[in-house]
Amino acid sequence: MPNDTAINIQSNPPMSAGLATDYALFAELFTYPANEQSYSRIREAYARLCAQAPEMMDLSEAFGQFLEAATMVEFQEVFLRTFDVQAITTLDIGFTLFGEDYKRGQLLVHLNQEHREAGNDCFTELSDHLPNILRLIQRMEKDELRTELVQSMLIPVLRKMIGEFSTDKMDKKDEVYKKNLKAVLDFSQPYRTVFKSLLQSLNLAMIGDFGEGETAEELVVENWNADIPSACGIGGGCSSSPGTGDFSRMIEDEMNIEKD
């Protein structure tokens, strides 16, 4: 089950110059609420985003209606159904891009470095977790790299995530629930696409702030490869094309770094 990684909205960094959207507020909306206080932060963040950019947030009307009506427990169930247990999609954007390929490890290493330089706490999640990336965007001072990160990675990932809400793909995943989790399925069925509307609003916001730019999502990793001391990006001893074992070790190293 996800950990409560939400932070107090008042402690979020100020909006960066040139950005029309407060991405730290969006980060709150994609964070699992572990208690009523964190659920209140989600509601506050959504209200503030709607006030900042009502036309953009019109796309997320379904999410807003659900947020207004749902209890914390109901929100938790839909959140888990969407992003965690037999998930429609995942919030770990490196996995969406590369799956278990070693390139995800390279991405994690570089993102971890950017989080450190920006003073952005990743809490208990990896550096490619969407809320962490959204908070990083808010803090980054490297405008060119930030734009590349959004255009070449985040916008393509959001498109893939939105595509996972297609009827055919969701029906296949429902088969697991029909066997073992009928109660959860019956409850969440009417609300199972509410996060799609939120992802669409986020996608629109990023296009507005950064433009659509490149569509080749591997550009970020390819451009960073020259800075990696080895294929693993951590220490030495990895070949240019590490296998599953090397990738597993790389992720374990990355997790240990983020806990330090």
C-alpha cells in the first residue's frame, strides 16, 4: 500500500518563473491519502488549481465531482484500483517508459541527482514517482533540462497513462477483480476513470507551459548517458547491456541511496 508522502501545501516551493501551473499542487492530487489530514490537503490543492486555471481544470470535472462526494476510504479504494492493486496504470513513470529494462535504472540515477540538487525530498518513493517529478519541476533551476524532461518524458508518459483507460484494457484487468475482489469492483466501477480526467488536465497544463516538443521519450536517457560512469550509473562492474540481475541490483542501490 502506498505511503503518505504528501507534504504540507504551505511548505511547497513557490511557482517557478514562467510557469502558469503550480505542479506541486498537482503532486498532492496523485498522492495516496493515509489520513484525513492528507485527504484535506488533496481537496485544498484541487480547489486552488481550479481557482488558478478554471478553463484547464474543466477537463477534470469528473475527478472534482468524485472528490467532493467521496469519503477518504472511498477515495483510497479508487486510488489503489487505479495506481496500485491490479493497476490501470502506474505512477512510476520510468516503468511506464522502459518496463524492467536497464534504462529505467539509468533514469532513476539521474533523477535522483536532480532531486538532490533541487533539495526535493522523495520520501519513501523512487525518484521517478510522478508526485516526486512534479515537485521537482517546481524546484528545478535548469530551465533547459526541465523543458526536455517534460517534453521528452512526461508528456509521452501522460499520453500512455491516459491510453490505459481504454475500455478494452480496463475490461481485461477487471477479470482479476471479478474472481477475488467483487466488492471493490462493484464500488469502484462508476468511478474507475476519474483519474483519467485529472491526467488530461495535467497533460494540458504541461503543453501550455512547455509545448509538446519532442515525442521520442528516450531522448532524456540518451542525452544523459554520456554522464553515466557505467551502464548501472552507480560504481563500476556493469556491462553495457546489463541483464535482469544487474538491473535488480541497480534498483536496490537506488532505493538505498534515497533512504540515506
